[in-house]
Amino acid sequence: MNRLSTSWGAYDLTRFPEDPRDQLRAWSAADAYLLRHLAGEEGARGETGAAVDLSGTVAVVGDRWGALTTVLAGHARVPVQITDSFLAQQATRANLARAGHAPDAARLLTTRDTPPARIDVLLVRVPKSLALLEDQLHRLAPALHEGTVVVGAGMVTEIHTSTLELFERLVGPTRTSLARQKARLIFSAPDLGAADLSAPGPSRGAGTGPWPRTYVLPADSGAGAGLTVVNHAGIFCADRLDIGTRFFLKHLPRARGGAHVVDLGCGNGVLGTAASVADPDATVTFIDESFQAVASAEATFRANAAEGATAHFVAGDALAAVAPGTVDLVLNNPPFHSHQATTGATAWRMFGGARAALRPGGELWVIGNRHLGYHVKLRKLFGNAEVVASDPKFVVLRAVKGNR
């Protein structure tokens, strides 16, 4: 737990799932800078300015662990959080409760939900994915009006010329603040006549951009050959299949007839879809903490699966929502980044969840970069880890759950 001090008070905040050993903060210098600006403590050029009027509809996009939403819940009229992250949404709920706010003190939406019809203050925590930023600005632009206050926030390393160009094109004239503690603010003034929302996508009124994107896997893609892949904005390697997944598809196990297969950290769902196409009697559960990913997985599955094939789509924390001892095969390409931080915590949680979810004799198949040493973690958890395939960059590992 770490404390964020603001002119509105101090807030003890945590990430989700909460881990006392986690040294990563649940807020950043960019969050603190934005809050100081909203309170009138610091203007665009470092001067003291007027506080931003928060009496209208305040939308907070990309609030990574709920710090902004938690602080604003006591000072804005039911702020609306819009996030692609299930974990961020859960962290927000916990942080709101810890701050003494009622559950309805903020409205929590996903990036797939219909946004508010009118937004008076739009706060954007700049995401790592430029595509996700583009997609969300397209979706939210119809709700803006000439008086909407639009402020983005990010660390200096997260804000690029392309970031500013997106605000300029989809919102209006854009400028940046001075840098403070390696953070910077973005100020964009809505120009409803000049904003370019027409290409490459539908009209402004539709509020949608050039996503999702679709492509067909080539014949040399192993079990994925010929599959149609659908990617919503923000998905890893959205324009093409990443080389790790491509390698995994060439060594994908064939599930036993009628097996329960989990595509864990499913992304666009190509692994689970390939498993379903190979065995239409299998039940496949697609799980990811990204709402955009779960939507992509469902679209990919619907585009390829046999009629009557069974699948479930879950936005969640690893395998927490799956009953123990009910899974025959887990396919996993774990991430090793949490925003800008490199961490093995996510992979460890996925592997531990897989062991609990698997039936005796069930198998976890993992693809990872060779240098990550996943075999060490797997041997600690399962007592075994077999190298199925490898190349100079990747390794496919198989771990089997024993009877104890």
C-alpha cells in the first residue's frame, strides 16, 4: 500500500491483486501532476491557476489502478471511469472502499461499454498502446462539446509526437505542459469542425475508428493455418501474429475429445480457437484481464469455430473464476510487463492458478522467451517441466499436474 497526498487529502492506494511484497506504486507522478492541475495548484506553465470545474460529467480514461477516480469521487459528480483492465477496475473498487466512498460514488465502465452521451471534463491517462488511445478518442469524441476540458497525462517517456498528433486530429488544437517529475500534461481544445474523424473509419456520429482489424493466417502457421484473426485496438501485435504465438501454433497439443481447454491470457484468442477447430467437441474458456482482448477472442472464435462449438469468454484475474480441478489443458503465453514495469508476478499467478484449475493428469503448455526461465517456476509448482520445442528465442514447455 502506498499513499498519494493531494490538496484534497491523502489516499492509501493499492494495485490488484493486493500483494504486500509488491513494491510498485498504484499511482504515478503523472496522476499527481494531473490532480494538482485540476485543483488549480499548477497550470500549464507551472503557475497557480484556477481549479477545473468538476460539477459536470467527468470521464477518466485509462486510470491504471483507480487513483484518479478514487480522489475525484469525493469532488466530482459521480466520475465515470473507462478502462480496458479488469485488474484496474477491481483495484478501483478496493481503493474507493478504502477511501470511505460508497460503491456508487463512481461509475465504472469498460472500453467496450457505451460511453456517456455528454462529457464536460475528459481526463486521459495516456496508454502504452497508441491504437487504444486512437480507438478511445474516436469513441468519445461525439460526447465532447466546445466547452469540454480535455487533459491528458503521462510520463515523458509515454508521450510522443504521434500521441500529440492523435489529440490534435481527433479532438482539436493541442499543447503540452512543462515537465514535472518526468511527467507531462496534454491540453486539447475540442474543435468540432476541424477534428478529423472521417478516415480511416466511419463518420463522427458513429464514434468508431478503424478497429477491429482482421487478417488470415498463412499456410505455414501450424494449427492456425487459414484462421481469420480479429483484433480490437490495444491487442498485442494487433496488425500481425506475434512470432511467439506463431511458434506455439506449430507445436500446439491436440486436446482429448471433449476436453476443457483454457486459453489463459488469450489476447486475440487464436490459440484457443485453433484448439477448438482441431477438436470441435472441446469446451474452450478464453480468459484475459483486457476487455479488448476478450472481445477480440470472441470475434476470432465466432469467425472460425464449427457450428455448435462451445466457448466461454471471461475478463478476469488469471484462473480465479475457474473451479479447481475442472480443466484438462491450459495454453498460456504469459505477459512479463505490467505497464512500464518488467515483472514475473503475472506469470507466477497464472502458473499457480493453472495448477489449481487442472485435473490430475491435466497439462499446462507455456510459450516464453528462453531467458525468462519459466521452467524453474514450473518445476517448483508442478515438480516437472518438459521442453517440447525451442528455437534461439522461444521455448515451449509442458508441465503435468500429478495426483497429489
